[in-house]
Amino acid sequence: MASVATRLYSGTSKSSTLPRETKVVVCGGGIAGLSVVYHLAKFGWRDIVLLEQGRLTSGTTWHAAGLIGQIRSSEVMTHMCLESVKLYESLEEETGMSTGLKICGSVALAESKERMLDLQRKASRARAEGIECQFLSPPELEKMVPWIWTQDLQGALYIPGDCVANPTDTSMALAKGAKQNGVQIIEGVRVESVETCESVSASPHQPGTSQMSIFYQLWWNDVMWAHELGMKCDPIVKIPLHPNEHQYLITKKMKEIDTRGMPYIRDLDNDCYIRDWGEGFMVGGFAVKGKPVHTNGIPHPAEFASLPEDWDHFRPILDGFLKRVPAGDKAEVQQLFNGPESFTPDMAPLMGPASESLFLRPLVTWLRLPECSFFVPAPYFLSSLFSYVRGQYKIAFPGAEYHTGRKLRCSPLYASHAAAGAVFGDRSGMETPKWFANMSDTEEYGFEAQTGTYGKPGWFDMVLSEYWACRETVCAMDMSFFTKFELKSEGSEALELLQKLCPNEMDMPVGHVVHTGMLNEWGGYENDCSVARLSPNYYFMICPSFQLARGYRWIERHLPSDGSVKFQNVTHLYGGLNVVGPRAREVLQKLTETSLKLSEFKPFMCTEIDLGYASKVRIISITHTGEDGFVMYIRCEHALHVYDALKAAGRIYGIRDAGYNALRWLRLEKFYPYWGEDFVDDATPFEIGREHRVKFDKGVDFLGREALLRKREEGPRRHLAMFPD
């Protein structure tokens, strides 16, 4: 049960309108919160209350630009946009209220060859999703949009189904639809605190406050105030979100240009979007370097708040507009609007459970399913300072890295790798060598690691030499970025839990390792991991770096309620070191008395050994590359010693360091797909070549079993495939 303390402050509501008990509270009356309550009510949920501290849409919704683009970075996000368009089309008929939806199309411009390649990739993905799009040559674009300067363009991508809508009108239509289905929407109520507890406290509150009891442990938090409100929760919930300035220019009606019926423009090479606005223009964009606001807290009240105009910060966007629309220099300024807009560290939406009671912007359709799959904020993103340092708007090339918010998580080998010329990348917040450059080249190739490229990268030959060293001699790779969990119990409870969560047979002999997925109720992947059995009731689990928060939450929510299984995240306790290549066993044998002969230490085995002066090094005879060798998990205080000893022992064999790019190259050619990179939770084992890791006959009704049996009968609708050069 959760207790929500609220304060009435605006005079628009009376305390008698606040119910004492409810099942669901949605905090925030912007378009996201209103969409949540609308859909919950449509799905048959009842006793839903939406609380808005001011008036509906008065946070960030009212000044949104209203652009609806269908092509997104993932299949899930693309489907969300497609469903949104269908919803906005049907809302007017349902509620009698217009959403301002206008299917006008959009045009994405490519000034550079790299941007043209980017658009070609997006078009390929769009067509696979059934989205109509076509490329336009500069003359074709000029015919469609005569006021655009096209002389410097490579081409453009036209998406005829893209739309614009009025965010405020759409929100009000959602509000009416929600009310028609029983949702209670209360304005002028500020949430002061949220406490998760077994029973609601009856203690008196400050004058002017009241308290609500929520019997479903679910409540949703809308956008800009999410971080601030999370800090008022008991226990505290840290939400990585921070407002930055978002400016756009509105011009007066232009006699020289007719903008009516024209598609809106995305000029990403010049950091701006351009749409029609009352026979003039709206011109906006998100600065490459964001400008954070409200760093000391959001002022209250903050209804329909705006910020002082900042022409200097807006200048790059204005320059882009004047370059693309030559007649724009004759436009008269009606307003330069500046308002707060919220950003996450990676620019992706926050969706999913932030605590047992608090959800962030869920995909509500998922809530109808027995088990819900969500994006979970990672713990290393939870600093408010980190959020606005990372906040930036830029289309990244493959392999591009963030410039800001770095060195947040470093392995115990970081300094040694830096001295050896490592060019680092950010893998879930962990500084990880991508490749090793000559010391004189580190700065040059370090810059390329940050920017990325669509062409042949400058690091190609360096990674190629690391690749061949892994195939022919021996290499050392830092694997500290992997997520590491431990499960243990007094009896067989840990085994029983794993048998339920995993489709593979987990009752393997002590000292063995099993690769397995963890599936949800519809047979998709929640996790993909390697599990080592260290003793009959003690398991060590290695998961992708992306699973640090999500994988932990998935396992935690399935733990026995009696506390019989002890579950711990030990990622920070162990460094990881991969020793790869045909000489790996010979090199490691010099450092231990334990026999590492292939006849005695076969693949997919594990044990703890003394290595050099370090004791209890967990060594596993897999490398995640398909090559011979071992991955070792070493207590952090011993990791540097083991690394130095390894390099000394391997000197006569020509041992060298290798980075993640070499590992990726090796695993791809062996067709070892990784969760979070090559597939995600919508894939089943039958679609990615993992059906041999599903044991229907193991005598356990594991999660997803019934769904997989149905899918086996139906046959897969797609296959993950590799296309060699």
C-alpha cells in the first residue's frame, strides 16, 4: 500500500473532492499523464485519480512544437508513434474535441554524404515497418517546397504520413475521454510526499494537506517534476531527468511565402526544424550543447511558465533557418519563446518501474499482460547533475560516444589501459577500451571514437591486428563492464528459482557453466546470461552490461517472499579479464598450480583458483569470442596484480591488449548475438538461433514455456541473420 500526502494550493479544488482511497494515482496533467489515465480507463481499470498541481497542460505540454514523426530509433518507439497517430485521428469522433491533427508529411534534409547515409538507413528500417517514404532529389524537393534553398543538399527523405497536432487540444481531448470512462481529474493539488507502507499512517498532517491511500501499488509520475517528486518519496526514488531550455521562433505572416499545406522540415545538419504557423513559420531545435535550467529546483508555482529569451543560445538555430529559407531574412519576429523541456541522460524516454509503487510513463498496453517488460533507469544515471551534463540533442553516427559525463565508472585497470594507449568507450557508464592506439595517435583516434563515421573507420587496422592476435597468439581484454550477480540459499531454493526463470536446464554439475535466457510470459528475452554453479546452492551470474538495473529488477521481483534466496549485485566487487587465443592456457598456467589442460579444464567449466599472489580468482573456460581461453573475475583489489602478472608471463608469446571492438568482431563472425545490441525483449529463442537452450522436458513450468510451445507450432515470423561480406 502507498500513502500520498497532498497540498491544496491553487484554490481550484476543494479537499472534499479528494478521495480517501483509490487504486491508481497519476501525478501530472500533461499529455503523458492524460494519455496514461485515458488508456487505463479504456482497458477497464477503475478508481483512477489524476492530480495536477496547476491546470492541465501547464507544465511542458502547452509549449510543445506538436511534430509527430513516425521513424524512430527502435521498433517499439516507431510503433508508439504509429499508434499515437491512430489515436489522435479517433479522438475527435469519440469526444467531439479536435486534436488539431494535420497529416502534412515531413522532409528530412541531407546536406552531407554522411547524413544521406543516415537517412538511407532510416528509410530501410521504415519500409520494414510498413512506413511509406521516398527520396527526393534537390530539384524534386524544390518543386515540392519552393521556398527551400536546395543547392547544397545531397537529397531529402519525404515521409508523407508524418503529422502535426496541437498538444493542448490533444490533451484536453484525452482528458474528456478519460472522464467519460470514470477517471477523476483534480487540478490545483500538489503532491507533497509518497510513502510506501504496510498500512497508512493516521498521524495528522500540516494544515492544508490531506492524505490518500492507494491500494494498487501503482502510481505514475509525469515529466518535468519527476526528479523533484522522486526525492520526496519514502524511500527516495532517484529519477534521472533535468529541464533544459527549449526555444523556438514564431514569425508573423509572410507575404513572400505560402506555407499552407507544406510538409514540415527537419534540417538536422543545421540543428533546426521548420513548420508552418499561421501563414508564417515556427523555427526551433534542440541545441547540441543543452542549457540546463532550474538547477536549484523548479520554482513553485510554475503554471505556463516561460524563460527569458536567449538570442545568443538560439543563434545557431536561427543561422540554420536563414540559410535554408533565404526569404526568412524578411520575416518579422512575433515571438522568441523559451520554455523548460525535460531531458534524460541518453535522450531516451524513461518508462517502467522506478520503485515498487512508482512507474514512469509506461506503455500502458503492456500493463494488461501478466508480466510487464520495461526500460529501467540504470543506477549510474541517477544524479541530477549527470542528467543535465549529458543533456544534448545530436544525431549520432555508429560508434559515436558521449563527450560529457565520463569516468563515472572505471575498472581497476583503467589507469594501466590509459597508459597503454586505450581509446575508451562508454558501456553502460563503464569506461571500456574500444581499441589500443599508438600513443602518438591516441588523441586523433580518440576524437573519432567520440564522433563516429559511416565510412571505413581510422581504427580499422588497429582492431584488425588485435583480432589476429586473438586468433593466433594471445590477448588480454578488460571485461569489467559485464554485470555480475550472485544467488545463494541454504537449501535448493536458488536452483528452484533459476529453473523457473530460465528455459535451459540449470541443475548442472558444480563447476559447470550454462548459457541461458530469462524469458517473460510471452516468450521474449528479459535477460541473457551465463550462470556458473560454484557449489550446490551458490550461483554466479554474468549478464550484459545493460542488465545492471533491468536484470536485477527482473530477478528481484521473482525472489521467494520468505527470503530463502539471497540475491546480490556484485558488479562493483569484481574486475573482469578475458585471456583469449591459442596461447591463453600456456600463459595462465605459468601463474597457477591448478591444471588448465584442455583434457582437465574443458570448455564451459568454472572454479576458483590462486593466480599469482591472488587467491579465489573465479576462472571460467569461455571467452565470449568463440576462441580458446578463459575469462577471470578477480576481486578489484587484486585485479591490477593479476593483470601485471599476466602481461609479464605472456611477454614471450607476444601478449597484447585488445579492446571491445575486436571482441565484437570475433563474436559476430561466430554468430554470438548479444542482448541489447542484436536483439531485445521482443525476440524469442526460435528467432535468434537459441532454441537449443530451451529444455521443454526439464520438468519445470518455466516462465514463457506455454508461449514458446505456441510459437513453436506457429513457426517464427522472422530470423536473426548474418550477412557476410
